[in-house]
Amino acid sequence: MHIPHTLQRILMMGCLIVAGETIYSLPFHVARFFRPTFLLAFDFTNTQLGVVQATYGVIAMLAYFPGGPLADRFSALVGMPPLTYLAAWRMQLAKRALRRGRTIAQVAGEVGYDSEAAFSRAFKREVGCAPTIWRQQA
């Protein structure tokens, strides 16, 4: 199934937003639903639990805000977005390992893929051919 590039980017941004909101709100929901257990387990008062939640919220916001400008500066400096750079870098490492005679399964694990199939799909998307074909031509 081929997803147009624009739609793929929109879906990726939507997923990142949902994941970020989930991570940000999870401690608040857990503490709300399990407040008595939290208070007993950590020997907190309600005020102390509120301070912990407020501190977490402030740290989460401070960590979230510089992300956009940082990604923009990275793109301007390197010429591509951070995730695109990361994918290209991983494929460079994979090519080097394939040249050295490593198996595809070994290379997949070394460059951070959970399966040979996921690595092969990513390699083909980035390089233009399957890793086995690339190794034969290299």
C-alpha cells in the first residue's frame, strides 16, 4: 500500500502529537485513578502529590517547547529533517556492515531494527533495492 508523501507526513505528525499528549497526561490520570494507592505507596500527602504533578507538568512543557526550533535549526544546518538524517545514517552503517560480510539479520539488529523484514523494507525504501541485491552489486 502506497501512502502519498503529504498524507504520510500528516499521519506521522498526528501520531507524534497523540503520543506526546498521552505521555504528558498519563501521570495525571494514573494519580487520579489510583490516588489512594499512590498516597499510601509513596507516603505522600495530597499536597505533595500535587507538587509532584505540577513539577512534572512544568518539566514536560520545558522539554516540549524547544523541540520545534531545534528541529528547524537542525534541518537548516544539515539540509534534512532529523528523522530523515537518522534513517540515512542508519543505512550508511548498514551498507558498511553488509560490505564487511555481516548477515542481513546481524545488520538489522546492529542498526536498530527488530526484524529482518522491517530492515529490508527500510533499506529498499532508502537505497532503492533490497539488501541482498545491493550486496551483490557492491
